[in-house]
Amino acid sequence: MKHPVPGAPSSWLAYVLVDDIAAATKKAKSLGATVMKDVTEVMGAGSFSIIVDPTGAALGLWKPTKK
């Protein structure tokens, strides 16, 4: 696989499991996080968002689809 952003450094992104993706994303924003990717569905798997905290650390939020 080619790097999706040529010239940019590689990195890892940790995800945390949440019970309510919309509420967790909204709460993070109210506490000062920047929402880099709003709630997005991954067809058949769940939903995620990506936030950056006030210190610049990125974190993914994940809510799997109930089966």
C-alpha cells in the first residue's frame, strides 16, 4: 500500500470504544477538542470520529454496529 499522503510522516491512531459515538464526539468538542472527522459510518461495521485534544493529541472514537 502506498502512503495516502506522500511526504507526510507515518503514524498510529488509537481508538477507544464508546457507547454513543455522537454524544462522545459532542462531549469531546465541548471540552475543547477539535473534531477532525465527524461521525462517519463504516458500512456493516460501526461508526467512528477522530478528535484532537487541546494539546494536539489525536484519538479515534469507535462504536461498533450491534449484531
